[in-house]
Amino acid sequence: MSEVAQRLKEIQARVAAACARAGRPVESVTLVAVSKLKPAALIREAYEAGQRDFGENYAQELRDKAAELAGLEGLRWHSIGPLQTNKVKYVAKVAHAFHALDRLDVARELSKRRAEAPLPCYAEVNIGGEQSKSGLAPEALEPFLREVRALPGLRLEGLMALPPPTEDLEQARGHFRRLRELAREHGLSGLSMGTTHDFELAIEEGATLVRVGTAIFGERG
């Protein structure tokens, strides 16, 4: 078994354990292996070990890897980073889902360029109110979601957040809980939240997708 396959197996076990603690079926959580800046060879290793969902932050890297690995049947690409309108075409063409929607100009361009089935999208919320991070303020969600729901070519699945890093587990849990409450308020069921450092907490608080990179592929250079 390769090192990537071994790490993937360990993360899958931790996901299953977190689901058990929360009284949830393991099928209710999608593990997205974040492969940004990692070579296609490692993605292939994870695929051969059974992983199907992969996350990329950069649109051009997503485009290139999707072309290189086009022969891997059932592989699903998740675009998880901020997106500029001039890069939308790459995401619209190959992404299975987009996790960082926080601008109407990007939403409109995605809608216009999506030729296949509607693109599942997660609206990004700046849940910690950090000036250095992208994402919508919670109070800006309602008008934004209303506009996005009216666009053809997109399907609003839920909310995404990357809370402030903290060693305080209860503080982290509070951010995840707040995102879950916001999703419920706006009639959404999808929650893209949780990374290598806190995905188990996120699952316990209702995450439907967790984005794990370092714990599967190792540190980035």
C-alpha cells in the first residue's frame, strides 16, 4: 500500500468514527481530497485507493489536472478556491461542484458558461468576520442567495466556510454550528466545512463535505 493510500485509509476511518459519534451514516459525508500543488501521480494513487472527489484551489491547475487525468472514470473535481471572472471558463467546463461562491459577477459568468448539468455551488460565508478572508457576511446572504437561485446553470447546494484557525475546540465548534444554523435559516442542506485540523468537529456539527489535504498528501512544499 502506498503512503497516500495508507493516509487515506486512516482519514476514512476517522470520518467514519466522527459519523458514528454524531449518529450519522458515513455516506452522509463526502471526503474531498485537496490536491492543490500536488502532482497528478499522487492523485492517481489516491484514486486507485478508492478516492473519487478531489479539490483544487486554482482554476488553471484544475484545468490542467482534469486534462491529464481525464481517463480516470468517475473522478469528480471540486473547485474550492476564490475565482476571478476570467478563469470561470475552466471551472464551468470541468468542475463537479464549486465551493467558494461569494460574488454575483462570478455567479453570472458561471451560469452563462455552464453547458452541462447545473453546477452545484456552495456560497462562501466569512463566518469569523476576518478582513483577510473572502466570503459573504452572514447578513449579506439573503439577497445574494436570492440572486443566485434565479440563475440558470447553477444549483445552490449549501454554504461553505473556513473559520479562523484556533486551538480552542469549542470556539471552532461554535463557528461550524453557526454555519449550520445559517444554512437551515436559508433552506439549504449542504455544508462544506472542516479541514485536516478540524474535520471531525465539523462532521459532528453537520458537515456534508470535508476538505482534507495535508493529512492525505502530506505538507506542501
